[in-house]
Amino acid sequence: MTKKPIELYFADTPNGWKISIMLEECKMPYKIIPVNIGKGDQFKPSFLKISPNNRIPALIDPNGPGGKPISIFESGAILQYLGRKSGKFYPKNERERSNVDQWLFWQMGGLGPMAGQAHHFRMYAPQFTKEKLTYSKKRYTNEVNRLYGVMNKQLRKNDYLAGRYSIADMACWGWVLPSKISSKMQGQKLKEFPHLFKWFEKVGARPAVQKGLDVGKVMRMLAKASRSGLSEKTKEAKKARSLLFNQKAR
């Protein structure tokens, strides 16, 4: 009997890429279920059943523990699950696994949120307010710079963040990618961190990483078209802003 593929609820973001890259690295059959966060798909009851935090990514494995379906939200938890399921990129040895875990959670609690805030205040927020946002921009730009420095120091003595290539590298790579595209996004010049830059190029050259990134190519084109109009005074733009930014409890 043919097993059903894993269902990945995906949007074209660094958090989404983590999982598509891991699935490609493990050569696990999967299908993409696009979540249009600009149109509010993340608030649909069907999505909230598997991701109560209304955030991507989320995953359903029809062939979960005991042969029964399982749903998982939060990218770090998904990476750990896939690592255990596949036996790849997530060591079984407790000492080595703890090393991977600490860099994974470093990304979840530091690099991702801080880079995201830097990107928001540098690229999006200026479109919606007349405030200069000097403090916000400086605060998050400097923090991303500090975090890049942490990675650069770690990679000076290691080929990968936890020694060997792992889910920790997959988690971090997509959050560094914006700085390769343009220093304006996070306010960083990637080549000023030579060990980080070398790691970024090496990880990015992996075929599975390229395939995982390409998963969102069509969504990326659509998102670029829609986000270019976020500052417009149309009902559609206003709705998109309300869905993407400044959400409160529902």
C-alpha cells in the first residue's frame, strides 16, 4: 500500500523554507498546501485546527507514530520531528543532539525574531507611518549585527553551527538570505562576516537547499506583486496590512 505524502502548509518565508529544505534533504514525499497569509488563510478554522497560533509552517504526517496521522505546528518542533522520523540531520547521541538543539533554539528565540523585526522596521513600517522610527531601526539592526557576530565566531572553528550539517543550519540559513539579496533588508553587509558568508554559500550550494527554496518561487512572485501595494490606500491594501501586522488576540 502506497503511503500518503506529508502535507506541508507553507508560505514563502524563512520559516517555510526550513521545512521544505528538510523534506528535500531527507527525500521524503510531500505536497505543498499554500497558505496565503496576505489574504488571511491562516485564520481559517481548518488551518487553526493544526496551527492554533495562526502561523506557518504546519505539517500533517498521515503516517505518524503508530501509523496514525499527526499534526505539528512551530518550525522547530517540525524539524525535530522530521529528524527523529528520518534519522537524518538530528543526531541520536544525546551530547550531539543537545548541541544541535541549542543552536536550533538560538535561531527560534533570537535570529528569527530579531531579523524579522529589523526587516519590518527597515522595509515595511516606513510605508505606513510618518514617524522616523530611528530607535526601532537601530535597535533591531544592531541586534541582528550582534547575532551575525555570534554565528561568525562559531563558524570560525566549525564547518557548521553544531559541528556537522544539521537542522540547526537549515533553520538559520533562510534568515541570513535577505542580507545576500540586499544589505538594506536587515542592515547587514554579509561579507563583513567572512566565516558566516562562507557557511552561507556552502549551505546554499546544496541541491536540496536550492530545491527547498524553489518551492516558493510562484508564491514569491505573487507576494512581490501584492506587497508592492501594501502602502496604497485601497481596501485590499488596508485588509492585507491588518492581516499581516498588529494582530491582537481573537
